[in-house]
Amino acid sequence: MKGSIAFRYIGRSVAYFTLLTLTAFIALFFFFNTLDELERVGRGTYTVSKMLIYVLLQIPGHIAELAPVATLIGGIVALASLAAGSEITILRMAGLSTGKLVFWVVLMSLPFSTAIFVFSDYITPAAERTANALRLQALQIGISSELVSGSWVKDSQVDTASGELNTVYVNATKLEAEGFLKDLKLYEFDFKDRLKRVVVAERADAVSDGWILKNVNETVYQSVQGPLGETVEARNNKLGEWHWKTAVTPSVIGAVARAPNQMNTVELYRISRFLSANGQGAAKLQLVLFQNLFMPLSIAVMLLLALPFAFLHTRAGGVSTKIFAGIMLGILFFMLDRLFSHLGILNTWPAFASAIAPSLIGLSVALGLLWWAQRAR
């Protein structure tokens, strides 16, 4: 019974300071994001109210990103405050072992890490998509893509006549809405990488097994054996409508146009598998997928990193000194996470390893600090 009361007491303190730290971070990011967006107010229909809505919609993304660091700092403040009041010492004299305290800390992280995972998987992507669409529409910018030419998707299709595997490159320059494309281009190559057909459509509407292309201009290239050898003939066809059967769905094109933080775990898994199957780079999507999956582990590790500060006597530094140390540790972990993300993509490391490495390093440091704090006593 006493253990249950102590567990709830420490848990409430950790939760309070973690949420307080997270709120302070969100307020700071809201202020700087507002300053950054002010220079764009007045362009197109981008008013102050739309700018504020856009900045508010970015908050869920910041919550998911800052949760581990906020957990570390909040945990250090809570545990250091308890240590300063000798409450941890009293609990240890009453029989609370280090192993049990470690178990408690991991248990405390579960509700918060679960809530953050669900929040980042459902709320954050929807908020990011809404914010991006609002901003692009107000600033009168076209498709959400890093490429000026629009979004590119690769698909493999079997030619019904020859049975050969052809490759189709899909270029969508204007993604107006879900299931509605404008200015769609298809470049089809045969198994010998020879251009076979180019299709340009003014509009494409999604159907269950592909797309209905409208106002289509089709150019078919065919090899012809003549007196001077093999030549290529081009034949133009104008079609009112053309049914293009493909596995490239509106969600695939939309996902390619979107940033990874605008997709949930299921979308990241599905799109990364599609891109990998068609020989396209999916390293960034896979990395974000595993980072999302390891989010609960990161939060648990952050609380374990905070635990050694509960064993340090007040003479080892006041609460403010420990808070500063926590902030430095948080910044170091944040930079380490970004470092492994970029190195993993550049060096084509497995996404699993790049995502879990910062947490494993943090866990090793936490256990080392815990051992040192125990020895220092």
C-alpha cells in the first residue's frame, strides 16, 4: 500500500513537471513560428487569422517532436526536487530499492509514451496536412512537392499483348484534391528501357482499379524495319477518355507529394513498401516509420536518464544546476537523433538501426550514470 502511494506521488510530480516543460517549449515555438510567418502575411489571401491557424496547427507536430526532451527535463526537475527535500532518501531508507525505482520509472513512462504515440500517429499527420493545404492555398502555390516539375511515381505493368514487364513513370504537376489530378503525364518504357508511349491528360479521376483520363493526347513509339535499318515511328492519338489500370492510387500520389510527418504509421508502411517494390527510394519514409515506432522507447529512456539525479545529494548541485544539465542532455540527445537520421540516409544504413541507435546510446548512458550515482553515495 505504501509503495502504491509513493509510486503515485512520484508519478504525479514527474507528470506535472513534464507537462509544464512541454507547455513552455510549445509556447516558445509558437512565438518563433509566428515571427517567421509574419513576413508572408499579405501575400495572396494569407491573412493574420490564417497565419495564426497555420501556426496553431503546427503545435501537434512540435508536441510529438519535443516529447522526449520535455520528459527528460521534467523528470530531472521532479526527481531533483524530491531529492532536495530528502523524500527519495526517506523512501530508500524505508526499503525502496534501486531496481524497484527503475521499474517504477519505466512504468510511469508507459501512459505518457502511449498517449504521445497515439497523438503523433492520428492527430499530428491530420494537423500537418490541414496546415500545409491552408498555407499553400492562401499563398496560391500549386502541388505540395519538393520538385518544381511536381510529384513522380514509378509503376511496373505487364503488357497484355507481349507479356513483357514495362515501366511507367507518372508525373502529376497539380494535385487539386483527393482523387482529382490535373496535367497528368505518363512515360512508358519497355523491358529494354526504350520509350514506348507518352500520355498527357488534362484531368484524371480516380476509380477502383486505376484512373479515368480525360482529354488525352497519346504518342505511341514503334520500331519499324526499313531499307536503312530500324527506325522509330511516332503516332499521335487524341482520346476523349482513357481508362488507365494501375496500382498507383490517389493516396500513393498524395503521399509522394506530402512530407513524411504528414503520414501515419500505416501510410508510411504501405507507401514505403510500394516505393521499394518499384525500385524507388523509401529510406526517409522507413526511417520516420521506425522513429515513430520507437517513440515510446525514447520516452522511457529519457526518464531513465533523469533517474540518476534523484540519487545526487543537494551538495552535488542545486536544482537549477541539475535543470541546466538536463537541458544540455536533452539538446545532446536531440542532436544525436538528427545526426543518426542524416548519417543513416547518406550511408544507406538500415532504417531500424538508425532509428533505435540514439535510444540505445541513451540507455547505456543512463545505466552508466545510475551506476556512478550509486557509487557516489
